[in-house]
Amino acid sequence: VIGRIGRLPPRELDGVAESLAAQAAADGWPERYPEFALASWEEWRHAAGNGLLAVGSHGLSHRALAALSSEERGEELRRSKQRVEQEMKRPCRAIAYPHGRWDAALKQAAEAAGYACGLTTDDGLNGAPDDRFALRRTMVGDKGHLALFCARVSGAWQALRRLTPDTARSH
């Protein structure tokens, strides 16, 4: 269902998003599930106020950018970057590809739109020679215990995975 919604034309997508948001509010989701509440621009400005946090783009409508036409993709990238810069009053340098979906054309479009880098949901660490528009990242969220996170960011996780037979590997 999420995939089908994400492929809707923008006008239809806006209506579905508004309907879902209204239903979620009516059902009390923000109170029952605060982990799904979106931060306001004011909250993002406060969080980034000391300069230790940078706010990047995630697309204008959270649609899978790699699945859009070249024109739609460019518009999504440009308008999202502009919105973040308008709200944050500082440059928006990064795009985190919605749903982690990306391809060579999306990387080129992100660079053409003025981004400095693009983040995938591919797990792992990055090095100096890596493609700055296909950066891997270590997800925190619901991935588990702090020890697992520490293993992932230290490189121990990748080393352990290389030693584990393919049939036992899992994310």
C-alpha cells in the first residue's frame, strides 16, 4: 500500500496524505505514538541552533525519487532544498534518499540540484574514496541495543559479517 501511495501523481498524493494525517489526528496517533510525530520547523531550528546538527532534505513529498520522471525528480530535489534553506536559514547540503531508493540518474540529479552528498540506507561505513552521492549509513532507531550500534560504527560488525557464512547473515 505504501508503495502504491508513493507512486501516485502529486495532486492525488497530497489528498491521500491530508486524509491520512486527518485520520491519524482523529485517532489520537500523535498522543499514542509520539515516536511518529514529526518535528516542527521551530524544533529543528532549536536542535540545529548550536551548529552541531545539520538538517538536510528528504524530498518534498517523501516519494521514491528514483521512480519519478527526470522532471519530477529535479523539481522534488530543488523545491525540498529550497524549503529547508528557507526554514533553517542555512545551506541544505545533503539529501537522504526516501525509502533508501537511489540510482545513477538520481545521484546526478541530486548533484545538479546543488546537494553536496546523498545518503542511502545501505548499511556500512564510508571512506575517502567512496562516492559522496551513495553514502552508506548506520541506522540507529529500532535496530537494537547500544552495543550493536557501537559494533556497527566501529567496523566490528562488518568484520564479523565477513567471517560469517552467507547463510547466517542477516541485517
